[in-house]
Amino acid sequence: MAYIHIPENLPGIRGLMAFRPDTAKHLNQLAEELLRSDNSLTRGERELIATHVSYLNDCFYCQHAHQALAGYYLECDFEKLDEIKANPDQANLSSKMKALLKIAVSVQKGGLHVSSDQVDAAKNEGATDREIHDTVLISAAFCMFNRYVDGLGTEAPQDREFYKNRAEARANEGYANYNPEN
């Protein structure tokens, strides 16, 4: 049960957005820009960054909601994404994506953990300044989203099918026009 009175049957961030639609509007616009706007990183890659950071933060709701979206975009099943989350260095990912995920891990620990060596390694693998910037911002934003969801004790369905079943509709709807009641 959430620590504050939020609408029932709206797990995770959905209940919080229904509770404060005025702030939800801005949070959703940020998510839309970071995860869905035109970018050289695919939507799936950006959702994977969000998933990995949420995994490291142990935020069950965000981890699985964004894992379902990453799986939808990357046409990849949950089990494969579980392997990627647990050990991205051993995953079948591009060297650039592995380098960007290392930066994301450092941001999750704290911004000062990002090193110039990590950034140089990402650039050497073909990452652009924009991709590095967006990796850091997605990682930082998801630390905030994860703490928002878990800091207010929201509920998260434990059945991962819940998240999988919503992925296609969420991908089609996006974040900017997101209605937490649906």
C-alpha cells in the first residue's frame, strides 16, 4: 500500500501521475523527449538504458515496465533482457551500447562516478556527444523516476505478464499523451 492516498488499481508511477497530473504532464514530456524523440539511439536502446538503471536501483515497477517496452522495440523476450541486465558486457550488444551502459551504471552510482575514460571509450566505439549526453540524462532521470515510485511505496504487480501485455499499447501511445487511468 502506498504511503499516501493515491487512486487504487493504478500501480507504480501511474497512481502518482493520477495524484498529481500537473507534475505528471512535465515528467511525461521529459520521458517522451528522452525515450521517443528523433535520436540516433533507437527507442529500444534508450528503453534498455532506462531498464538497466531501474534494475540497478531495484525498482521493480520501472524495471519491468521499461523492459517490456525495450523488448517490444528490440523484438527481444524478457529472458534475453534479463541476461542483458545481469551482465551487459557478455550480451550480444554493440560495443557502443556496452560503453554507453557503462556510463549509465556510473551515473546510477552518482554523477561523479562517470569518468573521462568511459566517455572516451564510448566515443571510440562511435558514440556521439548527443548519445553520451542522452545516456547520462536518461540514467539520471530514471534514478529520479525510480526514487519517486519507490519513495512513496507504490505497488508493483509481480506478474511480469502485466507489463508485457501493456507494452504494445504503451509504445503506440507514447508518454506525452499518457493517461494513467488506461
